[in-house]
Amino acid sequence: MRGRLLVSVFEREDDLVQATIAARKEGLEIVDVYAPYAVHGLDRAMGLPPSRLPWVCFLLGLFGAVTMTVFQFWASAVSWPINVGGKPWNSLPAFVPAIFEITVLCGGVGTVLFFFWWAGLRPGLQSAMTDMRVTDDRFALALRQTGAGFNRSAVDSLLKRYHAVLIEERGDAV
Amino acid sequence: MANGVAIVRVPLIAGNKSAADVTREVTAALDAKPSALWWGGLALSSSALLLGVVAISYEIATGIGTWGLNRTVGWAFDITNFVFWIGIGHAGTLISAILFLLRQRWRTSVNRAAEAMTLFAVMCAGLFPLIHMGRPWMFFWMAPYPNMRGSLWINFRSPLVWDFFAISTYFTISAVFWYVGLIPDLATVRDREPGTTRSKIFGFLSLGWTGSFRTWHRYEVVYLLLAGLATPLVLSVHTIVSMDFATAVVPGWHTTIFPPYFVAGAIFSGMAMVLTLMLVARSTMRLQDYITPQHVDAMCFLVILTSGFVGLAYGTEFFTAYYSGSPYEQFAFYNRATGPLAWGYYIMVACNVLIPQLFWLKGVRRNLVVVFIISLFINLGMWFERFIIIVSSLQREFLPSAWTSYRPTSIEISTLIGSFGLFFTCFLLFCRFVPVIAIAEIKGVLRPAHGSHPAHDSYSGYSEEVNPE
């Protein structure tokens, strides 16, 4: 799967989206697309599957809820029951606020940590795309140059059709 | 291909800007030499902060006896300030989470600053219960951890414990939400001027963000999930704060209307604080194109709405007291409107119910100086609301022989001033060192000036406009 990348730079969002659609139709392998903001519709243009993060969030939230429910019952009714105003040991309604807060805490913080992990974001990581202005006002499309089927001049003309302002080869490190 | 809505609608961001303009203009504040006004504000707020540090140090060294509390009025300035600040924070989450879920795109101009405001306000709020403990170095006793006393667990049936969970979760989630929103902008600043110290620091914090759409795709999901979690969270936080009161038997506190009443009041006071801060930031940081009269209008409408909720709650409280037939409940409200703190009650009604009605007039909403002044009145009124609820209810409870009055000491007043100092010092530093406007989000709403993608926010298909030639 090794192969050099062909990075093309666009100045307009629409050009980028349409070039991405066209490249995908041609059967080119889209390594990634770079944009200064979340371009709507690009996920479908790239054919990205829906994220699994909602499941992570749900399961972590569920974990938090169950843990906190069990812990409160155990602490209040088993470990050291204390009579507070004659209330029953297992006063479930009174446990709801803490259960809710822990659910949100686990779901929220855990989802973000999974996001960092899956997206490969970590402190101190260097970005390889700093010279393309893709965090400012430009858009970039990175294609993989694979095998004999990759016709450079045909790809170039396809990208030019969508007003690519710059096309250059890069290593695999993007 | 243009659709009618896009033509008729006034663009959210004025000045027909390109994405590069947005980057340049928002980050300009990081490079510009701070103005004399900024230095003046910093000097004032850090002096206030210093006063607060002195007052709190003295209080911790001496004890809570330095406050004007007595056996009848056991909560006063401290808890008033706590509820006031936590309420301020709620508008930030409303803007960042609830308006995001409601697809209110105008929020992009103010959400970064409003979320920062939330963080700083929650910091100020957390301070008060902490010092009210008397021995703040024992604060960790609030957490359920295995200890050498048994283990003696905390009482999970207590609203004060719920509060501990609510406030700490709220602060954590707000901070995470804010940071996640900041990552793309940190990368923008990093790439602007490679090699500088700022670029290195921002590069470290931006976690190697490249602008990869695979990451953006997940990022959008994370943002939506956090908004979905923060929305019930923010409602739960002030609900739980109100339960600190509502679960007590004190007449004037013991009412079921408290949770919605407190949540509406919180958002109301917070919107006023957002207006206060953003109107100043808008003119001093030259953000007129980003925070347009349209944005001010939208915030004024939210103020009118929540002012209506609050006014309705004031009326309902009186009606419920009258209709309950309980002499104690009736007296609590009679006392509120005619007793020794009646002056505070009328300040609260005037500032929270009457003055905001001026926002119905377009002329008032368009005059930003007037809007600013009204927002200050609302801040004042909402502080008094909490003060009246707490002190007027406590000072004349069931037993007339225990009736007393309350007067804040200089230490309490200094602590309140100190909390404002902390808030504004943090906010001024934030304006200098962090992009105050969410750059990446603004670029996403520039559409009318930036191509012809129809119905941008409805996710409608691009496929029909694929035009290879």
C-alpha cells in the first residue's frame, strides 16, 4: 500500500467537494482532505462511514450510570448504613442527581479521549500540513499514487478542471 | 441555483469577508499592543482580585466569624454570590450547547467568549462554597473516597452533595467543551507564524491538528455529543442548586417552582453578562463585523423571553403563598414585599421584570450604549434576586423570637469584589491570549460571501450541482 501522495490545493470549497466526488468516481484512493473548517457534505463526497463515537459515548455513559447506582446503594445500604431522617437505606430518587452527573462526566470526557485516540491527536505531535494554509483559507486533497493504473496526466487534468492552484507530490508522511 | 432564503437573509458576518480575512482579523488581537483601556481594566480587576485574596486569606486564618452571619441567617452573601456566579455561567452553555442543537448559527460569533465566561464564572462560584466550609483544606471530604473514618461515606441524600457532583461535572465538561472547540483555532494560530514561541505553545496544545477531514468528521460528532450532554447538564446544575433551597422547610424556599425558576433566572442573568462583556469586546477589539446588531437583537430577545419566565415565577410564588393557606408561607412573601428588605425586593422586580421590557423597542436594541446599561441593571437585579430569596426568607422564619437582621461585613463585601476581580482578570487575559471568536466556525457560516453552495446548513445534497465543466 506504499506510494507517494499527490496533494492538490484548492481555493474554493465547492471546487474541493466536486474534485473529491470526481476523484472518487474515477476510482482514485483519497487518503485525506484538509480544510480550515468542517465542510458539509464532504463526508459523503469522500464516502466516509458514520463515526462510531456515539456508541462509545453511550456505553461510557451507561458504565458511569451503572457504576454510580451500584456504588451509592453499596455505600448507603451495605458498607455503612446511616439513618438520615428515617429515610430508607435504598433511597433511589435521592441517588438520581449523582447518577446523572457521573453519566455525563464519563460520557463526555471519555468520548473526547476516544476521539483523540482514534484521530491520532496527542500533545506535541507535529503537523505535516503547516505550509499549505489549510488551517487558514485553503483546501487540500491528498490522493495516493497507486500502481500502474495511476495516470498522472489524467489526474492532473481532472484536478485542474476544478481549479486546483497547486499540485505537488509528497512523501507518505502527511 | 441560489435559494430565496439565502438572498433575503442578512449575512451573519458583515463586510463580505474571505476566510483569510477572518484568520487575520481575529488573530490580530493577539499581536496588537494592548490598549490603555485594557491595561486600565487589568489594573482595576487585578486590584479587586488582590482585595479578594486579602479578604479570603484573613477569613481563612480567622474563621467564618469574620462574616456577618448569625444563628438565624446562616447563609447570606456567600451563597448569594455562589448562586449569582453559577447562574452567569449558564448562558455560556446555553449559547454553546442549546443554541447549537437548535441550529442557531448566530451563536458562532459569541460562543467562544461565552464559554470562556462560563469557565470563569464557575471558578468564581466554586470559590464560595469552598470558603464557606470554614476549613477549605478539608474540601476533599466532599468526595466519596475510602477513608480512615470507617469508611464513613458521604450522605448521598443531601442536595449539598448533589451540588458537589453537579458543579464539578459542570466545570469539567465546560472546560472540555471549550478546549475541543479551541483545537482547530490553536492550529490556525500555530500555522500563522511558524517558529515563534507562541506557535510552539499553540502547536503543543493543538495536538498536531492538520485540518484532516477524517478528523473533522469525528470532531463534528464529538461536538454534537458534547452539546447533547451539556444541555441536560446545564439544566440539572441549576435545578440542583435550587434544591439546596427547595428541600429545606424554610418558608419562601420550600416550593416546587424553584428548579424552572432558577434555570430561567440563570440564563437570564447570564445573557445579560454576555451582553455586558461582548458589547465592550465588540467596540474595543474592533469586532463590529462579527458581532452585528443582528446578534445583539437575538440576545435581547432571549433576555425578554427569560425575563418573562422570571416575572411569571415572581407572580406564581405570591399566588401559591396566598392560595396555600399556610400562614408561614403567606408571611414569608408579605415580609418579602413589605419587610426590612423590601427595598431589595423592588430593585429586583424593577431590574428583572420592568427594565428588560424596553428591549421590545427596536430603537433601544439598536442603541448599544442603552443595551449595555440595561444589561448592567439586569446583573444587579439578579444578584438582588438571590440575596432576597436567601436573606429575607431566613431572617424571619417560624419563630419570631429568633428573628434578626443581617448586615454584610467589610470582609464579605471585599470577597464579592474579589470574585468580580477574578472574573474580569481572567476574561481580560483570555481576550489577549486566545482567539475570542471561533475562527473555524465563523468560516463555516461565511457562505453568502464565499461561493454558491445552496442551503448550506440543511445538509442538502451537492450531487445535483455536480457540473464537470
